Amino acid sequence: MPAEAITASDAIYTRLKESVALEELRDALRMTQQELAQTLQVDQSAVSKLEHRTDMYVSTLRRCIAAMGGQLEIRAVFPQGSVRINQFERFAADE
């Protein structure tokens, strides 16, 4: 990667605890669409489409995050605090 791309990637990575799009997350992890596609066993164009969706299955998002080396966690945030939603974890074990 060119030096300016690495700098941009590092800046995105420092924001990871905030809100980022899947494409920004993948870039911050220094992963190409082609690399992610190989891990997911899909075409690169499928990764591009996935990154631009505004709505998708939780299972699809979980697979994508896992392919990047992470684990999906879903939280509901309220003024009193946040709570982890574990309903989807039960179904993941069945896959």
C-alpha cells in the first residue's frame, strides 16, 4: 500500500470504536475486497454489493465480520445504559 493509503487506513482504524461502514472497516484492517471475497468464497463484486447495502441479514453481517477476523456483537442502547442482545448468538451455533 502507498504511504498515504496507510495513513488514511490508520486514521479510519482509530475511529473503529465509533461508527464506520463495512468498507471503511475493511480498509482499516488493510484488507482488499478480493481478499475478503476469497475468505467468503464469493466474487469480488458480491463484496462490493454487500458493502453498499443498507439492509442485510444478521447472519450475512456476522459472516462478513468473521471473515475480517472479528465477531459481531449486537447491542441495544438506552439512556439508562446498553444491553447485549444474544438472541442471534443461539442461531449462529446452529449454522
